Amino acid sequence: MTIAQVLLPFVLGLFFGPSVSPPSVSPGTASPAVHLSPAQAHVVRHLNGALRSLSQRELSSLTASQRANRAAAIALLEAYRDAGKYPQNRDFAGEYVSYFVDPVTDAHCAVGHLMAQTGHQALVRRIAADDNHVRVLDLADDPEVAAWLDEYGITLDEAAGIQPAYEWEPGPGGGIYEPMNDNPLTNETALKATAGVSLGLFALQRFTPFGRKAAALPAMNIVLGFVGMGLAAAAPGSEPAAWRGAALATSAAAFVSGISGVQGNSTSRLQVSVQPGWDARQVQARVRWRF
């Protein structure tokens, strides 16, 4: 039995073994999903982007009261995102359309929810009655809206960025929805890149004259293969299973190929130590080898 055959089950067990408990959900993240709708997941991705944008604004021009109100509104928006009860577009097939209030479930859009939760339910009802599909930018001349925005230290453009448009999806709404993964290290694009790079390095080492002779390539395969397995393991269930599996398989192949290559090039005993670690936000790993 080669060292690669011994190490691979051990490494996979570190990520998928029954003794590893899933990380706890940190404050501000969404609740575990009981259902994931593509249309609702689109809203969560939008709200994640809006929250990032809100957190990046410089607030020195705001009064202390405005800053406090703004912080409270952001907390309300995070809770709204996590609850997952959004309006649903049942009327406009193939379109993204704004709903200020869902006429069936009474779920409010993000801006309407903030207004209602801060004591302005009457304003929400008036806006929805006038035009339930209105865009926030079209409310620029509404004095009540302007007063609310000023009170909470939110600009019209920021409010427009908070307001989602809803993808058509027939059927009942409501429920709790899992947010789409907005982590750039473990989203679908990263998984595709991981699978491609791992497959390329594996093929370069195994099937080309250059790869069979290059001393550094096996080491690269070990490191990148191990990192790729970690990224695949850290990717949430909302990402396509096919790409999570592809990233894991190609990274594992690169890792095993790298171990075999280093072992084949070495004239002395190879010693490999793996030190994985993880928390609620990231997976870390250290690989050390010596001859």
C-alpha cells in the first residue's frame, strides 16, 4: 500500500468523518434552511449585497440619532433576510417585478418591512395602495418617504438598493429559505475554477513529459489539491452538488498524484503531516512534508 492510499481516506475523514460537528451559526447569518426556492434565494443574494453596501458607507455626516436609527434598521434588515418571508411574483411570468406588499400573504418588501417595523405601517399601506409595484426611486418626491429616510440616515439610492425585484415563481410563498452562498471562496464559480485547476495540474503531471520531470509540480498538486478539497467541503448545500463533487474529486486526484510524484522523486522516506482547522467562517489547512 502506498502512502497516497493511506493518506487519502485520512484526509477525507477529517472533513466528512462523523466526529466532526458542523460549525455553529454565527450572529447575523441566516437560519438553517427547510426549503430553498430559486426565486427566494435570488432575494437573499440581493439583500446580502445591500447589507454589504450599507456597511461600507462613511457616516460622519450623520447625527448620533441618525447613526443609531440606521444601525437599528440594518439589524431589522438582517432579521428580515433570515426570516425569509418575502413577497412573491405570481403575476408576471418570466419577469422580475417589485411588490411593495404581497397581496396574498401580506409579506412586505425589504423597504416596506423597515418602514412598518419602525412605526410607519400607514405609509406602507398608502404606497402599496397607490402603486404596489412602485420603485423606491420613483418615491423621491414623497415627503413622508423623504422624512423617514432622513430619520434613519438612509439615502434614496441606498433604499433603492435595498428593494428587490421578485422573480416569477408560481405556488405558495412563505417559509424559511436558505441564503445563497455569497462567499467568493466557496461559491459555484470558485468550485468550477477549483475543479479546472486541479484537473489541469493532475493532467500536466500525469500525462506530459514536462510534468513527469518537474520537481515542483507534485508539491503544487499536494498543496492545491488539499486546499481544493477543503473548499469543496466548506461549500454549502445551496451550491450545485455536481460542482461540489467535481471540485472534491479533481482535488483529491491532484492530491494523490502529488503524493505519488513526490514519493517517486524522493530517494528517502517521505514524511507528511496535515494540520486542518475550521471555524464558522473558514476552513484552514497546513501541509508539511520533509525527506
